[in-house]
Amino acid sequence: MMAKNETTPAATGHFVAPAALIGFGEAARAFVSGWAASGMDVAGITAFDIKTDNPASAVAGAKRDDYDNAGIRGTQAIAEALNGAPAVFSLVTADQAFTAAEQAAAVIGSNAFYFDCNSCSPDTKRRSAKIIEAAGGRYVDTAVLAPVHPALHRTPLLLSGPHADDGAALLTTWDMIVDVIAGGVGKASAVKMIRSVMVKGLEALVLECVLAARTAGIDQEVMESLEKTYPGFDWHGRAAYMMERVTTHGIRRAAEMRESAKTVRELGLSGAMTDGTVVWQQAIGDLHLPSGDNDYRHRGDAILAALAETGGK
């Protein structure tokens, strides 16, 4: 096991000291791209992503290409990525968030910030905080409140927990948009998880509505009726966008919504609606469809054809 390092973040407008990223998917790439575009030197950033351990050489190679294209240093182990890092951003899938925290706790530098940006229930965040704090790190519950495109590193973040104010001060020097909500770890994630009940739930409803309407041959009539009921919503455009998000990120969204359902149940409610969202997000994500064009009809027909081919409903 690698020895832990004494680290103190430098609050400057550039990465004078390195930062570490656990997970290098869409969100992490967006943050790095935004930092670089704003004039920051990202060469000191390290990253570890489990895809570099994938037995499929194409998958591992593609992730290494992501590192190179971003201008950061990819590593083969989480210990190597976190070595000496004064700030750590955890940006993995919801189902891997606690595992990432466990692995990070074994090697995180003393006094290093641990920004847990993952879409997890408050209970999962509190469990992660406990082990990071016990290891000497400073855990910050971090909620990403909007899609990372097009805002990149300036996507709004909400922080909570005992180190939220200090964490916000650091992130502000990195040109990030940050707010703090009073309360302990779990407060920021509760906002994210309960907000997602609506955001991802609406995606699931749009899917079911559009697919049923296309199958019945009445989608134009349904869309026109919705436009009259909710004028200005742009149902044609928004339906295409929401369906694209599910086809592209359904598996990841399903993992997040399981945490949302867990959050709802922790509050004493059934979570039945959110459980239904999980089913739709997972089913469409499992189809692994290409992104396609921005016409809801074409995307809907592609989904229906794929569902018919796989026997899905």
C-alpha cells in the first residue's frame, strides 16, 4: 500500500498542485475540457478509470486515448492517481461510488478534499464520508445539478457537509460555479436525488408516451395536443432530446435512479414511480443504440425496432 501524503490545496487560479479524478467519463472529460479552455494548466491532473483494466483491448485503449486527448496523465491504479493529490473528484457511476470511496480511503492524502460528485442517496454519501474522514480526508457531498454540456466545468454544483465552505472556496478559484446548502453530508445529494425523480422520470414518461403514440400511429396528434396543453414547452424538440439522453446514457441513469428510489424510500414513501423510471432507463440503455438524429420519430422507430428484435416491451 502506498504511504499517505500530507497535502494542502493551493487556492490559485491554476492547478499549481495536482488534482486527481476517479472515473474519466463524460463529466470528468467535460470538467477538464472546461478548465483547459479557461486557461488552466491541466497537465498536473491524474486520473484512474476502471475501463483501463478492461480485458477488451479496444475499450482500454479508447480510455487511454481519452487521457491523451485531454492532456492529463492517466494511471493504472487508483493509488498512483491519488498520490500527492490535494483534491480528488469522484465521478463514477452511482453503483460504484461507495467502492471508489473505499479504495480512495486507503490511499488518500491527509487533509485532501474528496469531492463526491456521484449521483447517490444521502445514506450512500454518509457511508462514503465516514470512511474518507476516518482516513484523514475532507469529504464534500457534491451534487452536479445540470448536464455537463454545454457548461463544462461551470455546470452548477451544490455542496454540503462540514468542509463544504472550504471546498467551495477552492473550487471557485478553479472557475467553477458553486453553492453551499446548510446541513451535513447528504443534504446536497438529497436535492440531486429528489430532483432526478422529476428529470429522469419525465424522460421515462416521454419514452412511454412517444413509443405508444408511434405504435398507434397518432404521435402527431398527441404532440399537437401536448403543445396546446403546455404551450412553449417544445414537445417535438424536447422529446427528441430526452429520448437521446436515455438511449445514450440509460444504463448510467438507471443506476442513478436506483439511488433516487432508495432516497424516496428512506423518506418513508414507496418509490414506485421512480422504480418504473429505472425499468425504462435500463431497458433502453441495454439496447446500446447509436445516438442517431434529433427527430423524435426516427429515434422512436429505432427504439421500437430494437425492442421488437430483442423481445423487449
